[in-house]
Amino acid sequence: MVFSRHVNCFGFGMPRKKLIYTSDYPYHVMSRSNNKEWFYISQVDMWRIFNQQLQKMIQTHGLLVHAYVLMSNHYHMVVSVSEASNLGVVMRDFQRNIAKIINKKTGRVNHVFGGPYKACLITTCDDYARVLKYVYRNPVEARVTEFSQDYSFSSLTDPLTPLCSPASGIASKVPNRNCFDWLAAEEGEQYNFETMKGLMKTKFKESKRSECCKVAQK
């Protein structure tokens, strides 16, 4: 199932291309809090609310969660959807439900999220592994923790997070063994920058500079 719609751009440069809504491949999804502030409640409570809403999206929309990390003012997820739904509907309900809960708890009336979610389609095994590592290493790169597995608000080690844990298909390049060793291996600032840059597109694609670097290293 494949179809496309317009999504909001990042607010700089050229408008983003149409996002392809499909159940054939997973997406990297992220969103920040309003004004990049903290989420107004403790991260422990936020983690519980996010997990509850993810479980609800799984039950009502057939969402599949591959990876998920909650930071102090934003989140990263790798997810896929069923043929019966689409990412736009799932994310609309997900963020709207979270915003209602937080505003009720805090007595706020303002926006919780700074804008619509940002999504990037992932269509190859290599890109999937690259993005998954980027997500799980987010707390490490932010210098919140030394190792990915030590971060409390991550689906990597939290058994309560409802993961689908795919081990084949597009996820075949992700190590099933020694996963922590794989995550601990640093890729370098340029690699991380190019990954982040690739995620700003509606379909993940390494820049020509990254491809040139690969050729030069061979």
C-alpha cells in the first residue's frame, strides 16, 4: 500500500518533497516540544505516558514500534504501520493524546509539541541499521550517558516498551548478537552529521559527499 501527501517542511531551505505513506517500509519519526522546552512534567512520567499511548496506537492502528528514545525535549522513533492505517493518522492521534494528558496534568493550554511530526522513509537494510544506531546513540551523542544501554528512557533495555523487534527483512543488518558492542562503536562526527542530514528528507538518502567518502576509504 503506497500513497503520498504533503507534510510541513523543517522551516528552512526548499520545501520537503511529498512523504510517501506506505506499509511496506518503516519510518524514522521525531518531534520536539514547543520552543524546545522540557516536556513540562518529569521524564519518568513522560516515559510512562508515551509508552501507554504507543500501546494504544498498536491496539487501535496496528502500529509497529522498532525503536524508541525519549529525550528531555524531543523523541525519536522507528516505526511502521499496517495496511489498514497510515502514519499521518497514527501520529496525529499519538501526539494529540499526549498533549491532552500533559495539559490536563499541568493546567497548561499551550501547545506541547512545536509542530507536526517529521518523518523519513527508510527503504534499505543499510539505512535501517544506520538510523536505528543513530536513534539509540542519541543520549550518548548528547552526553547524557556513556552507553546506549544505560539510558533509562529507551526501548533498548526497557521491557515495558511494546517493540515488534524485527530480525529479518529490512532489519537484517542489525546485529542480533553483540548489539551493545555495535552501538558502542562510534562512527564519527561527519557520519552522524550526514545521518541527521539524511533524516531531514522525506526519504532517507546519504549525501553525495558521504558516498565519495566511502569510495575514498576503500
